[in-house]
Amino acid sequence: MKLEDKKKIVVQVYPGRKFGTVIGSNGGLIGILLNSGEYIDVPQERLRIVSEGEEEVNE
């Protein structure tokens, strides 16, 4: 999974069914900031993309 600039990807993590936002990737692992505020690294195979869109910029 390649994360592009200004792209917001919301995912669901299995098997725990937690939701979060992709913030990066490295070495086959995807960094997810969960809605609970916790950060986790998971293999891409454990993710399901819920939505993709442009990241909101607060100026």
C-alpha cells in the first residue's frame, strides 16, 4: 500500500475490528492511528480499506 501526500485512508483492522487512519508504512507493515488514539503496526493483509479521500487542511 502506497500512501500519497494529502491522502487520508481509513481502514478496519482484523481480527479486532478496530478502525483507524493510515499514517505510514515500512517493511511490509502499515502504521495505523486507531480512533482510540493508540498506534499500531499491522501487516497489510489484516486491513480492509473503508474510505479514501483528501486530507483536510486546517489553516
